[in-house]
Amino acid sequence: MSTRLVHALGLVSLVVAAILYYAGIDTVQTISPQGCRMSWMSPSYVLQTGFDRSWSPLAGRYSLWLYREVGWEGNEPDGVPVVFIPGNAGSSHQVRSIASSAARQFYHQPYDISPEFRGRHLKHLDFYAVEFNEDLSAFHGTTLDLQTSYTSRAVDYILSRYPAGTTVIIMGHSMGGIVATSLLPHPNISAIITMSTPHSLPPARFDRHIERIYARNRRTLISNPTPILSLCGGATDLMIPSESCVLPPLNVNEDGGEPFRRTVFTSSLEAAWTGVDHRGMVWCHQVRWRVARAALEIGGGSSPSERGIILDSWIPDGHIVPSGYSIIPSNNIGPSSILQPDQHLVVKNILEPHTWFLPIIPNKQDPSRKRKFVLYVSKANSELTLPMLPFGTVVHTCHAHRSCVPLVPTTLKIIPNPSQGALFPLPDQGISENEGVVFFEAEVSFEEDAQIAVTLDGSKKIAWLFGGFIPEPVIKDVSSLAPFLSSVLVDLGRSSSLKHSIYLPRLLSHTLVVYRVVPQYASHCTELMFLPLLEHASHPSETHYHPLTLARKKLLHTHGSAPYIDSPYTHGLNLTIYTDGEGSCAISRIGITVDWWATIGRWGGRYGAPVATWAVGVVALTLYEAARAGRASGTVPRVSDTISTLVRTRMVGLLVASCCISILPLPVHVWLGNRGEPLLVPLAPLMLLIATGLVSVSWWLVLLLQLPLYYVSRLFPSGPERIISSKRPNALISLGLVCLLIFVLVPWQVGFLGCWTFLFYTCASHNPPQADPSSTVAIPLIKTSEERSRNRDQGSITPSPPVTAGIRVSHVVSSHNEREHLLLLMTWLLPLVAPILAVWVRTLLTAGYTTPFDGDHNFLHVLPFLVLVDPGWGFSWLWSPTGGQLWYSKLEWRMLLLAGTAFFLGPREAYLVFEVASAVLGLGLLFSAVWR
């Protein structure tokens, strides 16, 4: 029965893993679809031969290139230097899209400066790119340090070619942004722009050194005055969790100000409004031209604060009022019209300057409270580009005697205006940089005879505008559990409102939960100036737009709160519906419920690696059961029997315990990183079941792969007893040679792989006969201290019974099962060291076989495994008759320590799991050696 249960659990875990995978892939098209226009260029790359070994010893491994747009600019660098740093497995050629856009924006035609740059004392950009030969820097901290060292010297070399005082702009993609941040502090770096860079959480947490780099960068990010902007692709980016792309909170500078730090999601980026995948961030036209233009403008900035303003102006996300908004008092109202109280201003086909007055009506509930005025302004041509100001409209607050003062906006941004029936964003095309509607919002206080004056100054051609006062926000206080069980309905009240603000304060706002919004219309939609648009602002840096008339599902997701990310944005759903107020497409209410398919898709991307560490925890519990069985019966059971025992006797208790632990408000880096959120409690037992099933499946695969070796070994029999019981006198010498090889030449991960391979072959080729329990004789394997004392007092030695053939077979079987348990543990530890192995192999292939591989030559990490897999040492690690009476020498306690590390700390710091596994096995060897 228990065997069938284990088989069923293994099959279910495979099915669930497949569902999680396909749901995660599907999120690209359902949650945040990508609409990017492909970029084109005419690239050429000039190798910087002057940057040789005299500048950096790494010049033989890496290289530095200067990008030139063929036919548009010369090869001599005389502009503003920019250094592009590629990321994990990236290439220097990824610079071409942004560099080409910068050249074609600065030059109107080949070698002819564009009119908007003439006379502004701005220079073109010289784009340099470092080539790291597609190193896998995300897995290896030492590789990141080498790249940082090389890039730092590259910056010094580049600056040596320019006049004194020249500053350089740094751009980093993916892990290249980590390298860029590691360059600070640097007096000649003017600004840093990172793209899809995981600033707050390493994407692969298998190397302790990477954690140290992140800790150092975290101190830099919160205090260094250099302006830094982080661009994030959102849910479309499947390479990194985009919540890690958000820059950490700031510290106040000594002068009382804060350094410029800005996180911009491409879904919020004005006139882009699209998710962008990891590699697409460098070529997506809607993104690259803004990055290039911002870099051109930064070249003229003279201070960090001025460069920060430039970044906000040219890479806007609508969360900050543009600093370029000019507040110009004006008493020249010209031709005017006065509207009735609460009448909307609606004007189409505007040709001449005009002013409209809207009386300010007091708030009905509280006259002292301010009211909000909104204004939508369309455009008639492509003159409205970023930065969008001025937009041809001036808004004032006026009194009866016609003295007017400018009305300062609280919100001024561009919002999308998608066409009816068209996909948004349009696949492979997206939005033009000149599309959109200006949205203006301001707060006004009620004063007698006060009016809002909207003046068109005639400087811009306006297709239409409409505006008016909006009602108070709708606050719906519902249980956070409600959308998980049914649909939460929110009535919107007045159908003619120009804007509906909805806030649900208790709903969970988490990256692991996706909501679906279903609008209900009071009437059928016809041709409108502006189609109803839903805005979901889940984070100060993240906004998503959804056309409500589009048939596609409206899915709400966030990156504000996530596993292992400390964030205050854990609850509350902020929604805004923009409409033109016409009743022909009025929305009466909306329904909000959890979309389970999209929600499940979010789980796999966040808990893939944690499942692997939890599997190590399951294996540790399996070894705990095996050690208990061996101590009780004198024979170690088979691996399959131990797994069945664990599932039959412990699984229910473990599932209950996982639920109880998940409710506790643990620190964010512990367990599943959800700080005791009750709605996320079911994730723990689900992960435990998946991990247990995968452990069972992995053992099936090991046995299946061993079959060919087993049959081959039958052709060359060597006798299992000889293999297991033989003592090689040169075991210590061979161990020393292997340790020396690791210390000098290869990383210790290679030694671990060799240990696993040798153990796999040994277990496969020496399958012992099964012992018959009826033929064995129970013998005392160890004398207790009382027996030894009694024998000394009596001056006699109790003879041991003779060893029978059955006893020898039982010993061989127990030793073989013990080694197979070790093989199971090492099999699940292998994924924790495999990334570093991949880095080493990649380095050999790209940099040469003689290239040193620094930072991973501590043979102590693998020393216990070198001893345990070698039969010549004769150690019985799982259960030993010597020293077994001392509680601290028992393997059971050490396995519980490993399981606790794997479950509680492993998901966030996976490297700790291997370190603890090596330590507990080494401690066991120490006890065995002492008591032997």
C-alpha cells in the first residue's frame, strides 16, 4: 500500500510540475503581453587594441569594442563616452540597438546634426562595449569580480582618450547592471542606467560570494550620489523575477537630500505600456530610443540632480509630475465660455484659442475637503513627443474679478488611447512614441465664485479635450479571502464620471496572486473619443493599463510584494477607470476574482529553486529514517523502503507542521519568504508534496540509469565483498593527490562530480545479493560500557559467535544500501553545484584551458565525500556500531540539522544547504574516526 502511495505521489508531482511550467510560460501572453517594434541598424565594431595587458591582465580573456553606425558617423571618438556592460551569457553586440538609435537621433542625416541639437552644446555618444565571451556571471561571484575589475580598467582607459574632467555614462543589461553598480564610487561616472537587472535578489543563489557582492552593492545603492535608473520588463521577463529589479530604499545624504534612484517598469513607461522580455530590453524600439535620448541629454548635465531631472523627463512613467511643466500666470483669457455647475467640458476640432470656465462646486459630504479636477487632451499631429510639455493647454483657478493663478497638477502624464477592437499592445509593433492622451489632475478648494479656467493657447493643434470634476474614490472593504471564493462586485455609482478611483485595502497584493477584472456595462459601446481604460497601480514604480472594451482577459498582477523581498506594499488594490463620461459606454460595476491559471503560473517561477532545496530536506529526513532503522535492526533498509516509510509514517505530520510554520510571521528570508501570510499557507504543503514526489522519481531514474552499467558489470564480475571490504593502503595518498589537484587546478565542484560519478558506478556495478533474514544470527555488534567494565573486572573476554555466510551477506547488503542512500543525497546536492560546473566548462571553452579559475579551490567542501565514496577507508557513515551510544554522535541529529537548513534557509540561500551537508558528513567522519 505504501509503495503504491509513493508511486502515485511521484506521478502527481510530475503532473503538477508540468502544470506549473506551462502556466508560467503562458503568463507571457496573458498577464503582460509584449508589443515591441523591432529595431534596425548598420553596425560596425572597432576593437580597442590599445587596451592591452598593460592596462589589465584580463585583456587576453576579455576585449573592448567601440560601436560605430556605418555611414552616419566617423570612427574617431570625440563625443560623450558610454560604456555598455552585457549580462549573463551576453554579448558586446547587444549595444547596437541603443547606439544606433543615439546616432540616428543626433544626426538628422549622415554627418548632419539634427536641428533640435544644434546650438545646444550637446555631443554625440561614443558607445564602448566590453566583451566577456558570454561568461555565465549570474552563477559565479568570482566571475562578477573579474568583470568588474576589467570594466573598471576599461573606464580608466576610455577616459584617458578624452580631455580631463570627462565623465562617462554606464549602461548595464541584466547582471551587467550589477557590474555597473560595483564600479561605484567613481568620480567620473555621471549616471548609470540598468536594464532588467536583479538589484535586490540574486537570480541564482548557489554561491556565497555573490551574496557578498550584493551586500556591498546594497550599501552603494542606498547612499552613493550617482544617479541610477533601473528599467524592468515585468512579468514578460522570465529570466529574472522582476520584483528583484526594483531598487532598494534610500538613505538621506549628508546635505539632507536623497540620491536619485528611479525604478521604471516598461508597462508604465509612457508611450510604451508593454511588457518586455529579458533580451528584448536592449532592442525593443519603444525602450531603446528613450534610453538613447536620455543618454544624449545627460551629456549636457552638470550635476547629479540635473541628470536625475533629465532621466525623469526622458524615461517617464507618469508617477512624477514632469519638472518641465511651466506654470505661467495669465490674465489674458481671450474669447471665453462659462459652463453650468457640474457640466463636463467637451470640445472637439479645436482651431482657435479659447477659454472655458467651470464653476467649483463644494464637496457635498464635507465642503472643506478639496475636489479633484481632471482634463484629457488629445492631439492632432505628432508634435506631442516626450517630453510632452507644453501641451498647448493652460489651467488656472480664477475668481469673480478674473484674477487667475496657475493650477498646479498632482498628476500630469500620458495615458494610452487604444483603438476599439485592436489588441493592446499590438504584437510586434506596440505603440508609437507619439500616441497617447495627456491626463491632467489637480486638487482645488472651494471658494465663493471660484472657477477653473481652461485655456487653449493655440500653440498646439488639439483634436479634442474634455474635463470636469470627479467623485470621491470608491473604497470597498472586503475580506482578503473573498476573491479566492467568489467574485467581488464593486458598484461605480455615477455612469457619467470622467474617472473612477477604486481602492480595496484588504485584498492581498502579491506577486503570487493574479486577479481577473470583469466589467459590466450599462449600455453597448459605440464610437467614442476615448474608450474606457483600466489602470492598475500596484507599486509606486509599476502601472498596468487594460482597455476594458478588449475581449482579452484583464489580469491584475504586481511585483511590489514577493517572496524574499522586504516591501511595505503587501495589501491594497488600487484601480482607476478613465472614461470620457458619455453614457454610450458607461460601466456600472466591475467584478474582481482570482484567476487561478495565471496565479499558478506565478508560483513556478518563484519556487523552482526552493523546491530543489526542499528536496534535499526530504532526503535528509529519509536518511534520518534509514539511520533509525539501521540502529534498530542492524541492517540499513533499501532506499525505496525508506522513502515508503517516510511517506507512510511522517508525511501527514510534516504537512500539518508545514502549514503551522507558514502561519508564523517569520523573517522575509526564511522558509518561503511570505512572512506568515495566511492566504499563502497552502503553498508549503504543496511544495512539500512536490519535493517528496520528485525525490521518489529521481530514485527511479537513478535505478533506471544504473541498469546498463549493472549488466555490463556482469560480464566482468569482481565480487561485491571485495569492493566493499577491501582496504587500500594508498587511500590516504590518493586522497592527498585529489585534494592537491583541487587546490591547484580544478574547482571543488569538479571533485564532487567525480565523487558522484564514482559512487554511481559502484552502486550500479556491484549490486549485492539480498540477505535472507532467517539465515542471519543476531550478534552484539558493540559492547556497552557496562559490559566492558564487567569483563575487565572478571578478567575475561566474551567470545563473539562465529560469523556465518548469512551474516556476511547481510553486512554486504547493509553496506550497499548505505551507499545508495549516500548516492541519493549526492544526487540532490548535485544541482546546487552544477551551475558553477557550467561556469568552469564555459570558461575553459571561451578563455582557454590554461585560464585560472579562482575562488573555488577549497577542497574541504568536498573532503567528506571523497572519503565516503572510497571503500578503502571502510567508514560506515549512515549507521555505525561504534560510538553509537553518544547522542551527539548519532547521524539522526545531524540529518535533522540538514533538513532544517534546507527547509528554512535553503530557499533563499541555497549555498548553505551544501555547506551544511558537507559539515554534518564531515562531523560524522570525525566521530567515526575517534570511536573507531
